[in-house]
Amino acid sequence: MRVVLAEDLFLLRDGLVRMLEAYDFEVVAAVESGPELSKALAELDPDVAVVDVRLPPSFSDEGLQCALAARRARPGLPVLVLSQHVEQLYARELLADGSGGIGYLLKDRVFDADQFIDAVRRVAAGGTAMDPQVISQLLDRRAQDRPLGRLTPRELEVMELMAEGRSNTAIAARLVVTERAVAKHTSNIFGKLGLPPSDDDNRRVLAVLAYLDRG
């Protein structure tokens, strides 16, 4: 699997390259600036891009904007964004096009190799990998809104895990309940949010995230 990596800090960039290669990814480019990232994404056609939000020369949202431009040029290009902090504006912008293959992780998660590699693979496969802290803040921001405010505490837990990209099986294991119970909670969630249920996990997660991002 071919990866383009963008990170301006040398030690972190080098560490990410070594980690990805240890798990049989091919890092076709490891760059440190926005212009280099744009060039690599346009010319190398990677299977997935792992991108720091803040890159030179602006050190604002250069990496994110390069990734979004690349997704406009190649719809569905898998992008996993890394950030130092939970920045809801960036998360919302990343989710705005409503297609799959997206992720938003805090850099602290990078130090958990299994979790990071799982996120890269999930995004590359067209799924989602949202950091639990990002999802928690999105949920908190909408917790008093209707109809989200009608969800039970357990349904909110289930939706948060769905938004992380977890399957019903994984949710059941995390909450120590049956898959049948998770399916029931999922059905209730879609009913309360006015969203049609789907057997497609990625569409299900994106529908929930799209709802959370409205307004």
C-alpha cells in the first residue's frame, strides 16, 4: 500500500516512516511542506495520505487544505489527518464532502502503533477513523440539540463508537453487550435522527457525522 506522508517535524516524520514501513506500507514520499505535499499527491497517486494539519509555509491549515484540494481533484482519496489538538473546524471541513476514506487523529495516538496502523488501514480501505476525543467534542457540541438530545446515554455511547469507525461486533465487545443489542440501539439512533438505516458501516458512520456537523 502506497503512502504519502506530510509532517514538518523531522523526528516524528522519520518515526512515522519507519513505523509504516515496518508494517509493510510503501512510503512513496515523506515531505515537510504544503507545496511538496500538493506535488506528491498530484504526481504519485497514493493509496492513502497521512497529513499533518499545520505545515510550512503558513503553519495554519496548510496540510489540511492541500489534502482537501487533492480530494477535489481525486474524489475519495483516502486522507488521515493528524493534529496536535482537537480542532472542530478542521474536523467539520474534512467531513464536509460526505465521502469515505477519512480520518482525524490526535498526534498522541501515533505513539500507539497498533491503533495508528489500524487507522491508516481503515481509512485506506474507504472507512473512517475519527479520534474519540474529536467525536466526544462533536457530541458535546450537539448534546442539547433536538433530536440528538433525545438519545439515551447508551445510544450516545454506541453512536460515538460508530463514529470512530467500529463495527457492530467491535461495539458489542467494547460495551460488553450482544450484537443484537447493538443492532437495536443502532436502529433506534437512526429512527430518532431521521436517518435511514444502512448495512454499509461507512455510510452509516458518515450519515451520523453529517448530522452532527449540521448547523
